[in-house]
Amino acid sequence: MENYEMYMHRCIRLALEAKGKVFPNPMVGAIVIKDGKIIGEGYHHKFGEAHAEVNAIKAVKDKSKLIGSTLIVTLEPCCHKGKTPPCTDLIIKSGIKTVVVGTLDINPLVGGKGINVLKDNGIEVIFPVLDNECLKLNYQYFQYHKLKKKMVRFKIKWAESLDGFMGKDKYNNPEERFLSNKIANRLVHKLRSESDGILIGTNTALIDNPHLDTRYWSGNSPKPILIDKTLKVPTSLNFFNQKREVIIFNGLKDETIENIKYIKIDFGKSDKHIWDEINNKLLEININTVLIEGGSHTIQSFINSGLPCKLYHIITKKIWHNGIKAPRIKSDANEHFYLGDNLIKIYVM
């Protein structure tokens, strides 16, 4: 009997290659085996592109070996036409005999239907295999589909001194503005690489003039998103100069000029209404994951809105004595760990 759990672990590792690149789709990995050997493997690389099953089947060089083979996949194959054709069609056509599934898809367009289609066409289906691990792999995807209202997947990051300051109105030298150590900085850039956009406010842009890129981690840099109510921020700043689309939420105009997209929102409402509007506008332009790295005011206003997020709070050993007070959280951290001398607290809110 085949060791399907061993193969499913391999599928999970494959799926993780696309972390931060496929949401709101799930991360999925798949392999094809024949006579106890892997003859093809693949994963879902990017939102809107081919699914894992398709890539695994295409990776099989000798297509005659597909007949009577076994496909192992972390999530139930889709059976509907979306941005790509149904995976079940290719599986049936390929001559695969058995499909091993990690867990069922929560998407109501699939939700058990994919397995039924395969069974109706004479394919043996074995499931679940490593169900909990496959659910954990796509925790955010499953939560997304449980929400009555579709939401951007927000993450927040800020670093603060040991005495509770996260910034200054003016720095004595460029090095003074860096609170986190090099290891924590790599974590932050990893979070950036997993996001569609990175959001800051007016003051952070003017004081820090950040690049908002992923220079300390591999992967694409997210789109800069700026909240700039009265358009004070000059377009000569660093993050405008990297040929990426820049999105500016403001109270004055809707307009697109070259790579800058101005989106007008109503700032005369409560924090919740403002962030609800930002959420809806981002979903309209297919931005589904956003890392908020703004200053104290921007972060505190999001926390006050009550919208769900995952928050990374970095506490350093530096003592500043004065400056801009860091935001405050009323709940306890869900987990914590150290990166060098920096304490990382994680909150799921």
C-alpha cells in the first residue's frame, strides 16, 4: 500500500512555494505517482494561472504513464470554470485511476462536487489524508470563505523602543530611524513579499521617505498604498520611482496619472467607515492582501475600526526617552518569539 501521507507532505511543501502569491485562491500542491515513483509534480503559482493539478499533469514527460496513475493533491480539485477550466476535466481525460485528496474545498462552487464528478467518472477517490495539515496550510483561505462580507486580508507591523516609542518627528541621523534588528527586518520583508500592497500614511511617507520594497527577501515588491487626505506627499519620494503602480487614497480626486492611481474616499466618517471604504475599494482593484506599516495614527485608526487582521508587534531593546508613542492593543498576544534581541508578539484580531 502506498504511503499517501508521505506524498501529501511533499504536496504541502510544494504548495508553500506560492505563499503570498495566490490569495484569494488557496495554496495547492500536487504530484502524480506511478509504480511507487513520482513522475510529475506542480503547484498553483499565481492567482489566475494554472492550478496545481494541471501543472503536475503537464510535468509528466511521458503522457502514456498517466494511464492508471495516482494524483495526490492537498485540496479537492475544482469542477467549475473560473479563470481556468475545471481541473476535473483534465484529470478524467488524462486516464488517472486514483485521486488522493488532502481536504475538501470550502468554496461553495466546489464543496464535495469535485470529488463526486471524479467518482461518477470511475475514478477512485481517497480522502481525507493529512486533513488538519491541509486545513492549516490554507487557514486564511478557509476563513475568507466563512466571512459573510469579503475582506482584504490585512496584516499590521510596527516596531517600538523598549520605552514605547515607534518614531520621531525628526531624526538626528539616518541610522536612528531603524529600531528592528537585521533578522526582524528580514521577517518584515518576507511579510511584504507575501502581500499585494503595503500601506502607509502621510507622516510616514514625509518623515521616512521609504522604498517599500523587498530588498532583504526574495519575491516581488508589493504595490505602495498611501493614505494622503490632502495630497501633501510629493511624487518625487523613493517609492514612486520603482515603476510600480502606486495607489493614493485621498479626499480630493479620482484620477490616474501614469503609474499613480488616485482614489477619492470620504474622510468625514468614523475610523470603521473609512477602513470599510478602503477595504471595498481595494477589493475592486483586486488587491486582496495588504501589510500596514504606517505610523501610530494610521495603525491605531485601523485597530479602532475593529476590522480583522493579524498584527506583528516588534519590541526592541533600544531606549528613546521621547518621540511618537506606539499604538496600544487591549488584547493579549496569541503567540510570541524572539529574533535575536527583538521580541515578536503576534495578535490575531
